[in-house]
Amino acid sequence: MTMLPIKKYLIYFFFLLPFFGYAEDGSQLWLRYKPVDAQTQKQRHIRLQDKHETALLAKQELDSYWRGPSIEMHLDKKAKRLKEGYQIKGDTSAVYLTAAEPIGLLYGAYHLLRLQETKADMRHLYIEEIPDYDIRILNHWDNLDRTVERGYAGYSLWRWEELPHKLSPRYEEYARANASIGINATVLNNVNASPQILTGDYIQKVKALADIFRKYGIRVYLSANFSSPKVLDGLADSDPLRKEVQDWWKVKVKEIYQHIPDFGGFLVKANSEGQPGPQDYGRTHADGANMLADALKPYGGLVMWRAFVYNPTEEDRAKQAYQEFVPLDGEFRDNVIIQIKNGPVDFQPREPFTPLFGAMKHTAQMIEFQITQEYLGFSNHLAYLAPLFKETLDADTYSEGKGSTVARVTDGSMFRGEKTAVSAVANIGEDTNWTGHHFAQANWYAFGRLAWNHQLSSEDIANEWIRQTFTNAVDFVTPVRQMMMDSREAVVDYMMPLGLHHIFAFDHHYGPEPWGDRKGGRPDWMPWYYHNADTIGLGFDRTATGSNAVSQYYPPLDSIYGGINSCPESLLLWFHHVPWTHTMKNGRTLWDELCIHYDRGVQQVRGFQKTWDKLQAHVDQQRFLEVQSKLKIQSKDAVWWKDACLLYFQTFSKMPIPYDLERPV
Ligand code: GCW
């Protein structure tokens, strides 16, 4: 039979496509399953009795993409211990997927597809997965005008002006991506919250999103502005102990639940960086949180109350959250969770864990990570954050003796609250590739995977992500995984090694400004406040001779951090003001060591460029070039950081840059 010419050309076209470097924009994230053909669909069966929309979705995903043996899906309400998890048993002839909840079937379906896409050995499957945290939640810092605070991937995904009537297809894609990694909740709006979000009009818009997300097991939460009663309805004030204010919240919460029956609750930033809160009326954080908790309680809603509080006082900023919150331990309702940033200052490239973790033994606590790279080069720098997240999760607080890791303090294994949760500030925006940098997708992915199972290793998560997002070719996977694993430490090295922190240019937090003005503005927003460079040395004295922040850590950490020789060198300048000539563990002076770290960071990024350049054959043209250009920016920025910081600090140290390092230009 002769082929029609047009068909022939089509075949050539598809055959040659990879060599032309076809458009590949990153919009598919790690979800690149190829539809199975009709033949395969006939040969194997995906069986399911249940008719729940989420269970049907699980079946549909497997029907469309599963290439393995037939699957029997089973909902077993008695298997409660699985929570939202699942059990998979199987071999080459059949697979059995069991869950207690419909969402467990969906998570199980994505697990199977992940195994398939990463070419895992599936000859004998016996898997049981139960999530470590009940609530795995993204925080969007999205404003209602669609700008995103600290967002570097374009405008907000939420097209408020079109909602609820027009629904972007990306809402569902977003929900699917989250479900595929186990994320089950989202806060739609910025913690610097506009009261508007609680108006009737916006509740309709929020409902439209909640209706799409529900099928994917995702509950919607909102950031609430504490002054809402006053601003929206003209109440005299928003004092949490006044009945009229309490009633206002009860009515508002009822209205929300009428439209969104599975509404999750409120996230609140109160009395922090100018936001209103209970202290405006002489009340405590507990008074404020409890008022909201009481309004939400009848519907099963939660309050996530942030501990990110500090004021420009004489007190060390790093100590203030602990000082404000520890005295309130035990005073919060059981549907309040205190949301604590991983570090005591603010999402720096490296910080010790916040000492509040484990210090409030009668109050539920959750971690807030930051996926968006406010302090790690925006979406210009490649920085794989799983190692940063793990560093906090694995840190031992010693709150109940050895082994009291931040993960265990928050996941319910040590202290039991009504619900356990873990959160992170999203890096998602309207950009075609969702996150600005192709590799920033890995940070969204890694957060979801760790929220599900905090024992996973950063390497394994990177491995999964690379194989699903790019290719299974080992020649690609191995060097890219290494680059990812090295990337966060490289950022620390070229920006703020050895425990330096917050020496960013004022407010935008992209480039260096260690010389930041000492007199004008809030002292606690000035880099000098943090690095304290002088002719003697560098660093923040947080020992007993300084702010004594070390005393907020349980023994033996207080003395480990407090001793200049016992403190881990990666945190040395966080806890100590160290003489330039101090001898480091390897025998070098502090000054030389500082120079070497800055230089090493630069060299590492150059190494990433070389690694990436060699991988062109494995990557589509578009993503290859886009990552290549971002690495160019990162490489220049690394030199900028190194030169700026070393030349500035040298005006104090008056010591030469070691001769074998690259000179500032
Ligand atoms: O670090 C600061 C950010 C602010 C942010 C604040 C917070 C949402 O620079 O942009 O405001 O943290 O976490 O509340």
C-alpha cells in the first residue's frame, strides 16, 4: 500500500523532532506520563467499585497512563491507620491498591506512576505509606492585585478579576501537581492579608477554587487580617475579648462554611511587621488565636498562628519569638497550631533551627519553610532546597533528651495536638514553567515529598524528580543530581558562609549590601546589625557576653553553640564575634577561611555551568538554553557577592586575600 505523501512527511517530522530541539517549556512539571495505547488498555484492567470522584480520578489516571499489570483498587474504611495513605501489593501479574480514604487511592496511583516513570523495579511490590503530617500545606503570598510578595515566577495564578465565572485550566493543573506529591492544603492569599478576602464577593471566588481543588484532596485556607471586623464592617475596634468582635467572626466563619464546607481555617500574621493583632488592644497572641479558634471549632477548622514576630528593640531579633510565645505555652486552644519559621531570623541560606521548636510542650507547633528563594537568588539561582529543609527537620532540639528532632517535635510522635502540619511559602506563579527557574520546580516537589515522609533523603528526592522531569539516562541523572546536591551549599559559600546572615541589599534581598547604612532606618533591618564587622573580628555574639540567644537552646546545645571551639563552624558567625586571626579547625585564620569559602562558591557555580554544558545532548533545546542562561546570571552574581563582601570586610580585617585565590576585579 502506498502512503499518502502527507503522512510520510509527518513521520519524518516526528522522527526528526528531537534533533531540531522542539519547544519544551516546562509547563508539564514532573508529570510527563505518556498515554497508553488502546491495545494496552484492553490487555490490563483497572478495577474499582467505588464511585467517589477522587477514587474515579485515581482510576482515570491509571487507565490513561499505567503500562503495568491489572490493578485492583479497594477502599477499606476499616484500614483507618493508613490515614490518607495506602498499601500496594503486587507482582508482574497483578497489583492491589488499598486505602482507607478515596484520596489514598489517588496518592497510591501517583506512587505507582512514579515507580513506572523512574523505571523502578516493580516485580515484587509491598509498600505501605502513611503521611508523617496530617496537613501538608502551601502558603501563597499572593496579593489580590495579583502581585506576589517575594514571588519570582510572574503574577499570581489566581485571576481574581475573572473568578468565579471564568476558570483557568491551570487551577486544575495546579491541584493535580500538588496531589501527585501529597500536598493537601493551600493558603491562597498573602499573610500580609487584605481584609477584602473575607468579603462576600471574594468568598464566592474562593469557593470556585475550592470546588476545583476538592477532587484532588486539597482544602483551602485563607490568611485573615486581624482588623477585618473594624475595616470591613465598621466595628469600633477588633479587640478579641469584646463580644461584638467575637460574634463578627462567628458570623463570618459561618458564611464561609456555608459556601465551602471543607474550608480549612485561617493563617494569621499578627503584630508583626506592622500587621494588626491582639496586642493593639493589650491582649495576647493566645487571646487573638483563641477567639478565631472558637469561631472555627464547630466546623473542624484550624488556626495557624505565626510566631514570626520581632520589634526594633534592644533585644536580639533572633530571641524575640521565643520570648513572646514560651510564656503563653498551654494557653492556646487545641485547634490552634503555632507556625514557626525554620530559623529564628528569616529564611536565610543557613540558620540554626528556631529554639521555639520543642520549647512549648503544651502547644501544637508546625514548621514554615520558604520554597520561594527570597534569600537564595530568586528564580535566577539554582539552589536545591531539600538539604536545607532536611537540616531543620533532622536537627535535634534535645527538648526531651537526645533524639527530639524538629521533625519529631512537630509530627505528633512526641507531642500530640489535634492535627499535625507542615507548611512552606510557595514559589509558584503564572510563568509557563510555574516557578521561573526549571530547577525551582524541584523545590516545590521536594517540599511535598518531605511533608509526606520526612525520612526521605535529599538525594532520593532529587533522583525521582530528575528522572520524571528530564530523563532516566544515567549519564544525565548522576551529574545533575550531584549539581543539585551541591547547589545550596554553593549559595551559602558565595553569599554568607560560616554563619553570616542577612547582609542582603535592603528590602529586595537579592544582592549584597554588607555596608548597609548604620544610621538611617530600622537597625534590625540593617546588615551591620547582623555581621558586626570591626577591626577585631566578625559575627554576632549570641553567647553570654552578647545577646545570650544560646540560652534559649536546651542543653547540651546551649554550651555547644556557646563555645567558640565547640560551635559548628557552619554557624560560627551566627553565634560568635570571632577575631579575624582566630584559628579554625583546619589551622587557617578566620579571614583566610572566609576568603576560601567565598571563592569556593564561585568555583562551584562555574562547575555547574560546565556540567550543564556537557549535557546538551540529553535535554531539549529550550530547557537547555534557559537553564544555561540562568547559570550565567548565577555565576556573575556569585562573583559579585564574593567581591562585594570580601572587599568590604577587608576594610576591617586589613588582611590580604590568600594569593592562590581569584582576585576581585
Ligand atoms: O522576611 C519577611 C519578608 C516579608 C514577609 C515576612 C513574613 C510576607 O521579607 O516579605 O512578609 O517575612 O514572613 O511575614
